[in-house]
Amino acid sequence: MHPVLDVHSHASCAEQIRALQRCHERAPLGRFVGACNAHKRALDACFRAEKVARRAANKQTADLHKRTRARPERTDGARRSE
């Protein structure tokens, strides 16, 4: 399965999306027996690359927020173990 094939949501995979859609149009029944598998594999690889890039960006943002967030000080005078 793949997500919705929306070119606007997956701009970096637009060419692979169009190629798979063209293949499905040319071979409406062939897609059920593997006629479009090469295009599908290329699209899957592109989606994986998008996911890796998105995950790295999210981690970088989370790390930035973690570093810049002010940590509350304890009021009982005890030291915090770090």
C-alpha cells in the first residue's frame, strides 16, 4: 500500500507518481499481475527517502526545542541528578 498519490503532497516524488499513474492507465488489468511493479518500486523508494528526510528534520527540531527549553529549578534546595 502507498499513501494517496497526490503530487502536491509529495512534490519530490512527482515523476514517479506520474509514471505509475501512466502505467495504470496503459495497462488497467496488467497492474494486477505485476506490469507496473518497476514503477511501484521506484515510488516506494522515493517515499522511503521522503520519510527519512522528514524524520531527520523532525529530530533536529525536537533536539533544538529540547536544548532551548528552560528547565525549572527545584525549590527545596536539593541538587538534581543529571
